Amino acid sequence: MKRLRIFIFALFALSLLITFDLWSNYSYNLVPQDGSISALHSVTHRLFGIFGDHSWSAARFYNAFVISTAASAALGAANLVLLLPHRKQKTV
């Protein structure tokens, strides 16, 4: 059970990083720079090559951000449930 808590917490931390990165991309895409619609400011794209290239629009970043926010919320709820102490039932 302890390994599951650590694994879920690591996924939650990663999902928060990805959510923040997608929010950053979406907010930068609201104001185009130099006439380009898709200005990339993604940390995850530079490090891992995911979440965006020059063909991503602000709407696409927004949709990915919404999905990532929902996943982060679900993982956060799972972390809270796993942190609650479990009562052991008495065997008769």
C-alpha cells in the first residue's frame, strides 16, 4: 500500500507540472508574438518533445489544459483517499 501511495503521489506531482506547463503555453498563446499564433514556451516540449509544436493553436492548448486539470484533480483526490487512515476490521 505504501508503494501505491508513493506512485500515485509521483503521478500527481507530474500531472501538476504538465498542467502548469499547458497553462503557461495557453496564456502565452493568447497574445501572439511576431504574428505567430503558436508561440512555444513549453518546458515539457523542450525536454521530452511532448505537448505542442508549431501547429498547436490556443484552443488546442486550452483543451489539453482542461483535460490535464481534470486528471490532476482526480489524482489529488486519490492522494487524499490514500492518506486517510484505514481502520482494520476485527476478525471474529
